Amino acid sequence: MVADHLDVPKACRVEILAGAVVISPPQPKKHGGAVRRLHAQSLGQLPQDRCAVQVCSVGVPEGEDYATPDLMVVRSTALDDDGWLVRPDDVDCVVEVVSPGNAANDTKIKPSLYARWRIPLYLIIDPRSATTRLYWDPKDGEYQARHDAEFGTDVVLPEPLKDVRIDTSVFPRYGG
């Protein structure tokens, strides 16, 4: 892979999105706080054969594109494989906390990428505006449905994570 041959500064994240190499700097502490809170909420709600992970990337083995979401819900057995790339078929949900510096990646590029890979759910947590956006039902490279909510409103996920409830009131807001 192209990314294997890059000289990347420490603590930066590399992704290949729509053929472009994207290097992201370390995230603000509030970004990490939102991911931690979401991970903690998911622990008691996920089916036994699923787990939430923060250290893997997702992509198709025959392509160069891959993304490293802030959190993914995957089949637990997917973590038994060698390597660092999870197949999209093993992913139920990807979550991105919008970064202050490259919001377009999370809000414009990744929805179509994740939909093309037929990942059932894509949740965007946006601490800039204190909102969430949930996409679901990917068909023909586009999500067919979406739901927007403000922090303070619970988000209830549809299949394949039916009835998993996310309390958005616990997410921090940038600048607040």
C-alpha cells in the first residue's frame, strides 16, 4: 500500500480517501473525550458477537482506499485475523467525531466512501455545532436515509444495531 511508504510525523493518522493520501494531526482532547464516552455507552448494549474498536482501519483488500474511523462496531471474530485492515462486510457501524481542521473528510468524502462499501450505519458526531448525523441504508454508493439531531437528543440506531441508544448529552462541544 502507498501509505506503508510514507514518512509520517508521530501521532498523525494516515488514510487514503478517494485516492488521496490524508494525514491528520493529533486530535483535540475533547475529540478523544467524545470517542471515550461513546465507547463506554456501547459496552453494555452491543450484541455479544459484536464489539466496538478504536484501533483498526476499514477498506477493501483489492483497493488502495482505506479509512480509520474514530470508532467501529465490528463482528468480534474479525479481530481474530492477522493484519490491520477490517473488511467492510465485518463492519456494522462507523463513527467519526468531526475534527476542527478537516471536517470535509468526515462530512463530505466519507459518507460516499462508507456507502460504496455498504457499511450499514455511519454516525457523525459534530462538536462544532453540537449535532449528530446518522446515515443508514446504503444503496448504489449512497445512503438512502439520514437523521440529524442536536446534542441532548438520544440517537437510537436501526438494524443491524437495532435499539442501541446513544445519549448525546454527554458529548463535549468544541470551544465550550
